Amino acid sequence: MKNKQCLGMVDISHKSITQRKAIAEGSITFTAKAFKILIQEGSPKGDVFETAKIAGIMAAKSVPGIIPLCHPLVLEKIKINFERLTTKNTIKVTAEVLCMGKTGVEMEALTAVSVACLT
């Protein structure tokens, strides 16, 4: 079978262990009314930001079970931040992920910020 590749995880056995860091950003823009309610009153379900932070952290740790062929990594830092951009009725979400490993943590950072935004 010419030009046929076998589906599998990329071989990283030859790579050295180095510090790997990725930062991903996302944002949610609200109507002026919804933004005001979020900031002033919050949610009747509890602290939206703390819940989203926990969801983002859990998502980063779950990447090998969500994204096919991702290597399982020992994540040493997962940081989720929220910035209020009041003039734009927007919440900017940033996820920073760090590990010592043989492959990057881009998928973990992207997944963390995506799930935090969804939450």
C-alpha cells in the first residue's frame, strides 16, 4: 500500500525531557444587560468563575481521554485567569499549562480555555 500511513501516536521516545509551556486565550462577549447581571449579581447556581476555573483545570487533565492520539502528560501547572473587559462587555479567559515532558501542552491549554469559556 503506497503512501498509506498507519494511524497511531507520534513516537516521541527520542525527544529529551524539557519544560513545555502553552498559553491559550478565549473570550465571551455578553449583551450589556447580561454582563451587568453577571458582574453585579452573579449566578443563582454559585460562583461562575470558580466553577469555570475548576472545569478548565479538569479539562486540561482529561485531554488524552478527549482528543484522540494525545500523549498522557504529567501537568505541573494549570492556571486559569479571567479578565473583565467592561467597555466591551467581555470576559477574557486565559489558560496557562506547564509540564516537564517530551511533547507540548498546546492541546491541554486550548482544551482548558475552551471548557472554561463553555462553563
